[in-house]
Amino acid sequence: MKTQHQASIKAYQSGGFIGKYQRLIKDTVIPYQYSVLNDKAPDTEKSHVIQNFINAGRVLRGEDAGDGFYGMVFQDSDAAKWLEAAAYSLSLFPDKDLEETVDKLIAMIAAAQDNDGYLNTYYTIKDKEKRWTNLHEGHELYCSGHMMEAACAYFEATGKDTLLKVMERNMEHIYRHFITEGKEGFPGHPEIELALLKMYRLTNNSHCLELAQHFINTRGENPHFYEQEKERRGWSVWNGNPADTDYSQASKPLREQKDAVGHAVRAVYLYTAMADLASSTDDKALFDACLKLWESITCKRMYITGGIGSTVLGEAFTVDYDLPGDTAYAETCASIGLMFFASRMLENDVDGIYGDICERAFYNTVLAGMQLDGKRFFYVNPLEVVPGISGSAATHKHDLPVRPKWYACACCPPNVARLITSFGKYAYGENDDTAFCHMFADGEICLENGMKFTCKTGYPYDFHIRYEIEKGGNLAIRIPAWSKTWQIAVNGQILEASLRKGYLYLPIADGDRVELTLDDTPRFQYASTKIPELTGKTALCRGPLVYCFEGIDNEDDVLSLSLKRSGNLTISAYDETLLCGSASISVDAMRCANIDGLYADTAPAMTPCKAIAIPYYTWGNRGENQMRVWMEETL
């Protein structure tokens, strides 16, 4: 049973950190990404996404297919995520020109839908006879899921239902195939499960719920399904290994799974749907599995930045405490998926641990996935970069020292855009009489339960959050676990209050003013000694932000630095000119002198110095240079 649900809000950002990012998405990222999808962005990886839809429409009309299909088998999903980002942006910033652009793209998508409801440009253009024969690699259900999410978002933003009707027809086609006709199988790349639950809530079509339940209940019942499927079809997209059931989270039924395994993005998309279904149907066994999987990730297999997936081999989880920084994968999409999972866990149990992780993932790995100008993107988010090794050595080719403009596999850039524009859905929740403040963002909040208030804050650099209440009720505010001290005041009167699972619950009336002050002290962080490479190392944090050291601030050499244990930490004043608005931390350190040759039997000289750290999400914006999160510690 849902204890709360994502707030149905239009969070009109009036300023602040999140508002600045949302305007960047509106003004720069959405237009730039649309030019990429149209193959009009100079010196950028070819996309062909929109042309694929045009060409599929031609095929269905019996015309020449033009230049055919180009791109990955899941290329359609880039358009879907861009559409979703545009929809959320329109809900924040109405824009007739953008809405017209979206409507034109939706018309192209509708024209690419077959008469039976099938929608996928790869198979429509290239291999129509191979539809639904390669669930392991084919991504048909994955692409449908993303387009369903886009359809729901655009209907909620504009009231226009053209794409929603397209995707309802597509859903019914899928329902006929898997439910009515009883064809065996489940998605190779989970995503449609969570999308079906979104569409169910919007349309109340029970087929959406039934399909989501079917895919979740079926996965793992026959661990050898993909092997059997490959034997039947006799062809492959990229020769994936169907016997690797951990990779596809199919080694055992989902209610029996305890460890987060396999492809990290696929895993957290699946776990999101599991948690959503558990809250929607009061499925306690499914929620218990979610709890075990959540603990596996956040207690044993997650980076300090909220990054997950520690190996390039399969973009996957490995084993407990295997968290190398210099070869980390930590895909941007995986941290976005971790936020999805956290948000759905909150619907089952309002517990601050979920908000804490949601915040950690967002302010560090998710934001690091996009350059500060909105035009370059990281797919992979390492915690250590050394030019000449990172992006060059065979073991480190995936860990790039600078963000590319685009990718052949471009799942992350539009994913970041849709997450930032929908931030309010993760920051706030509601039930009949309560507003839940899971994260802090400057803006106006209007909830379906009638509550209305404004949040004023410069968070994450300002630790004072003020709520001005227009329509009251109950306010539940998460107090972050990192904030060792905090103070709450209502109408100027400081309150003595206790927390319930990390949340402060306050009855508030019309006209009230609630002020929260959190701990702004920068702090050292230490890792479990079970993580092999982090013994004797420390990292710096302030609030939700993990900090890192770049060469450009430290004599072009962070590798020779070690931080003084319990050394003085000095936070700079917020500087609008530093990395689009930021604050650095200065810390007492020692610099190790270089030695002649590769090795020496004489200890190098150590010189006291000050080391400068910047927020991790801002790294890589000033050219190629060294970067480290975890630093050696010295007495």
C-alpha cells in the first residue's frame, strides 16, 4: 500500500540551483539534442533518430525506405527520452515553438506505427519478419517503454493525447502477443515494466498492470529462456551471451533475488518496477526482495558518488566491495535509475535512507554526466583520471578525461535532460494530507492534495531552507543523515522535535513560515577497510556534494598529494565565476617530491602545502587534467 506517491506538481522554479539547471535544459540542452537527433549538430556523432521514423513511415506506405535504418537497435529510445524531457520542460516553461516541434515529431512517430500497433523503426525498416524473435538483444520492449513514458509525460504537460493513443495501441499489441497469444518471454532490457505502471496510473487500463505483473513474475522462472530463444532464431544483433543469466537478472525468480547483479542500468530499472508494483498491489514478498537488493547496492556495491556498476565488462555490478575508482564504470544512466529505485522505495516506506541516496546520486554522478554548458556528456563517471592512462590504456579506455559531444550509444544525454526537468517529482511526494520534502529546491509547489507552498534556498551551497506556506496541512521534511546538527523553526520559534525514520513531521497552517538550517561543515569521509584500494585514504564532502581534486587547482599534480589527518578544512565563499557558481575547499596537505627514475630506495621529501578541492560534478570542465576523489592520508 502506498504511503505516499510522487507529487503531481508544476514546480515553477523561481531561481536557485535546480532552476538554473532547468533553464539550461530548456535554453540549451533540448535545442542542442534535437539538432543532434536531426543530424544537424556540427562535429557530432551521427544520430539519424528522426530520419529513422521518417523512413519507417515510408516503408509502411509502400514507398522507398530512403537511406534505411542507421544506429543502434534501440535508437528509437533517444527520441522518446528527448520527448519526455521536452514535455517536463513545457510543464515548467510553456513554449509554443517547442510544443510545435514536439507535435511534428509525434506525427512522424505515429506515421511509423504499423496497423497492428507495432512500433519500432529498426524492425519495420530492416527485419519485419524478425519481430519479437530476439527479446534478449532486440530492445523492442525497451523502446516501447521509453515511448510510453514520453506519452504519459506529454499528456500530463499539455493534455494532448496523440502519442498516448499511439502507445496505448502499442501496449495492446504487446498484450495480445504475450498475454492473449501466450508467447513466452520477458524484456532483455527492463524498462517497459516501470513504464506500464506509469501508464496504468494515467489511463486506468488494467492491461498495463497485467502486462507489468506478467513481465516481473515471468523473469527468472525459466533461466534458460534466452538460450532457447537463440537456438530458435539462428541470428544475433551483437552476439550477446544468453547463458549469462546474472547479466539479465534472470538467474532466479525476482522474489528470490538478494544480490544486485549484472548490467547496472537494467538492474535498477527492473528494481524500480518491482518497488512500484509492490506499493501498487501491496505485494510484501516483492517489497522484501527490493529491500535485499537495495541493501546489496547501497551497503556493498555503490561508490561514494552514488555511482553503480563497477566494471566495463557488461557495464555491470561485480562482487561486494569491488569499487575501483580509476576503472569505474558508474554509468550516468545507472545513477538515474538508482534515483528511480529510491523514489519508488519511498512509496512503500517513507524512510530517509532513500532520500539520502537519491540526493547523493543526483548531486554527484548524475550532474557530472553533463558538462556545465549542457553540450558535452559523460557516459562513464570514474573517481580518478590520469591523462595518458585514462582513455588510453587498454584497461582504462572507457574512463575518458573529457566529455564527448555525443555517443553512438547515446542513452545518457537525454536521460539527464528528462531527469533534471522532472526533478520536482523526486524532490516531493504527497498523500491525502501531507507534503513530503525528500530533497530541497527553490520553487513554488502546488500539490493535488491542496497544499501549496514556496521553498526558498540556495542549496546545495546554502544550508538554510525556508518554506512559506500558502495552503497548509502536514509537512514532512527529510533531515539528511550527513547533517549532524540541524535546527527547525516555525514562525521564528525554534522547536524541539524528534525524527521518524529521518523525517521531521510538522502540522502547518496557512501563512506559516518554516525555516530549516542544516550543517554546512565540510567533512572527511572514510571507506570500509573491505574495499581494497581505499585503505588509508580519505575523501571530502560538504552537504550532499562529494569533492574532488583537479590538477588545474593543484600545480597540475594531484598524484603527489596526501591530506593531513584532521587537517583544517576551509570552505571558500560561494563564487559565481567558479565553475558556473561553486565553492571550493582548502585542506592541509603534504606534497611528495618526485624521484629520479622509476623506483628509488630513498624516501622522497615531503613538503607542507594547501590542496584545493572542487565539487565532483564540476570536474572536467577546464580541459584535460588529473582528477581524484579518494586521496592518500598522512599524519
